[in-house]
Amino acid sequence: MIECLNNKKKVEGYIDGKRYLNRKKKLWGYLDGNTAKDKEGYLLLILRDDGIITWNEGEEQGSLKDNKIYTLDDKLLYEFLKEKRQIIGIDRTPALYLEGPTHEIEQLTNIDFFGIAAIILELFS
């Protein structure tokens, strides 16, 4: 299990495969294919095959390219720096630190980054 720490090094949540847990290790949300859903199964965001991020109604919100999430006007919101175990924000400072087994962090993919941003960082909410 991977711990997600905020910029004050306090636990924000956990990554357990494709499930995201809150500080109390209760289900916060999860990935179902290319969709991020809350704990009740409500669809939050969709990552299309072309990298466009939409709300469930299909309204485009931004994009995911090369471990970076952008707004519709190509403004960088988040970047996943796997080797540093960080997700940095718009101000180029860490928004989340990832702590846990190296092999689990190395296995994180673009879709996992999308899930972390959508659920833990509440992307486009």
C-alpha cells in the first residue's frame, strides 16, 4: 500500500491497487477502467483514449499527456515525478509525496496518476 502525504507530510490517503482510501483507510474512490468513481460508484471523471479528461456528461475539462495534467487552455495543473515520488502542482511545489514499497511506486502508470489526481487531489471539482 502506498501512502499519500500532503505538503506538510501529513497522511492525505492511501493507494491500494486501483482503490483509493482516506486517512482512516476507508474507501474514498476507485478506478474502473478509465473512469474515476467515488465510494458509492458515482462517476467523477473519465479519461478518454485520446488523453482528454471529461466529466460524466462528456464536457471536456483538460488532458493527460506524459504524466502531466493540463487545463483546456494547456495550463499545467499537476505533474507526476515518479523518480522523486512526488506529484507537483501548478506552483511547481509538491502537492503529494508518495511513500511505500519501491516496486509499487514504480508500477504506477498514467491511469494511476489520473486516479490519484481525480480522487485524492479532487481534480476539476
